[in-house]
Amino acid sequence: MKEVRLNNGVIMPAIGFGVFQIPENETERVVTDALEAGYRMIDTAAAYFNERPVGDAIRHSGLKREDLFVTTKLWVQDYEYEDTLRAFDNSMKQLGLDYLDLYLLHKPYGNYYAAWRAAEKLYKEGRVRAIGVTSFGNERLQDLFLHNEVKPAVNQIETHPFFQQKEANVFLQQEGIQHEAWAPFAEGKNGIFQHPVLKTIAEKHGRTVGQVILRWLNQRGVVVIPKSVRKERMMENLNIFNFTLTDEEMKDITGLDTGKSPIYNDMDLPTVRGIGTHKIHD
Ligand code: NAP
């Protein structure tokens, strides 16, 4: 699949480009390279402190706005109703855009009900084409949509061969909410690019491990947003549509699941406290 149709009819590319941990002063160059490589979806966040150079790269690219799909995220600190509206305005100012494609609640902490209601207002006003969440477990996600009007279009969750999110994937499919993978390469952890099972499959297809991982996610119906600061890797990561993994190969990768994150546990108490109280502005 090269694109997916969200539950409100909006078309979203199946692969985009993530800019987490790209320093502000490098971001315009990196995003310019990504757009030149052919990416049309960019995933940023207020908490990444690089929305402005993402916007600069978009503006200088000469690409038509309607050909791009831009995602940004609301940080927990701004999860009150009025704060959300203000934070959205600020993100749009940073990005230099007059509408957004996807606005995500960045973490499942704090007053996300108030934030969601403000996001619903922005959606109804047409300022954002789709709204969703990230890192929400099935229970919190279900509770959120049972007690609100607009069902999230996307849940962006950590997903890669070592943490496959099988239960979330089933639930999201059942509810018509698009599964999007953050850290599709597990941020390089656990020697993912050297893993013998992935290397064997990659060699069979004359591909790289990165391409095999992205293709495996794509064949599971998961949208991906790999990050790289290197143009040759950006091109490599985008080139996943002219080969297909067999059922056997898909199954071999299924066997790599450890059922837990090598990055962090969202529901671990120090994480809930640390991330939940982290401030990105005064
Ligand atoms: P990732 O995409 O899993 O991994 C990025 C790492 O892989 C970088 O070290 C990159 O190095 C390397 N890499 C990329 N392509 C490669 C290739 N073909 N071969 C070898 N190495 C390769 O990690 P991520 O950036 O954390 O996740 C992707 C995006 O998801 C983020 O940028 C962000 O937009 C989003 N995200 C969201 C959340 C959330 O809470 N919602 C959390 C984390 C991430 P180089 O850059 O040196 O190439």
C-alpha cells in the first residue's frame, strides 16, 4: 500500500519522514533532502523544537501545499482546552502553514480529555484535516473515543520487529483507527540492523535490513515514519514498494517480538512522572 484512507476519508501516505532528535539548525537541510528524495509526509512535534525549519524547508521546496501531508503534535503541558488552542496557533505559526493535515496528542498523560475537545474544535473548523493520538494504550484510547464526539483517526505507537504491538494492531484495525509506527527501526537498538533473521531475508531479496523492516510494517497495514539525516538512507528507506515478503518471511519476523519496548515503558512510574511533567515552554 502506498497510501491509506483514514476513518474520515482523508488520504495519508503510507510512508513519511520523522524529524525527532534532528537539531534545529540541521532540520531545514535534512527536510529539504527528504522532500527531494520524494517524501511527501513530514512528522514533527512542538516538543522537537524544529517546527520552524520544517516549515522553512516546505516553503523553499516549491512543492504545492496540497501535495504534502504535515503532522505535528501537542505537548502534555498544553493539555487544557484554551492552552491547546494557543499551542496549535503557535505550531501553525512556527510551521508557516494555514492548515495542518494531522494533529496528534503527543502522550497519554494529563488532561487529554480537555485537549481532545479542543482538537475536535480545530478539526470541525477545518484548521486540521484529521486528529489523533500517540502512545495511547487500547484502554485509554477506547475510553477517549467513548466519551467524545470525534474518533481518533490515528494512533502513532512504537512499533518494530522487537515490539510488534500485535494486540494494539488488532484493536486499531477493528476500530478503524490507523496504526502508525514510531521508531520503526527501534532507534537502532538491540543491533536491529545486524539481526541475523532480518539480514537473511534482506540478502534473499537483494535489499537492506531497513527496507525489510519497513516493508514488513507496510504489509501489516502500518504507516511508517523512519528518520535519517543521510540522504542515501532516506532514498533507501523510501524504496520499499517493488518487492514483497512471503508469508514465511512475515512469520519469521513475527518470531522476533519481545512484547516490550527497548526504548522505554510509557506506563512505568518514573516515565509517567518525568515525561508527564516535562515543560517545553514557560
Ligand atoms: P527510527 O526511525 O526507528 O531510527 C532512526 C535511527 O536509525 C537513526 O539513528 C538513523 O541514523 C538510523 N537509520 C535510519 N535509516 C537507516 C538505514 N536505512 N540503515 C541504517 N540506519 C538507519 O527512530 P525515531 O527517529 O525515533 O522514529 C521515527 C520517527 O517517529 C521520529 O523521527 C518521530 O517523528 C517519530 N517518533 C514519535 C514518538 C512519539 O512519542 N510519538 C517517539 C519517537 C519517535 P541516521 O539519522 O544517522 O541515518
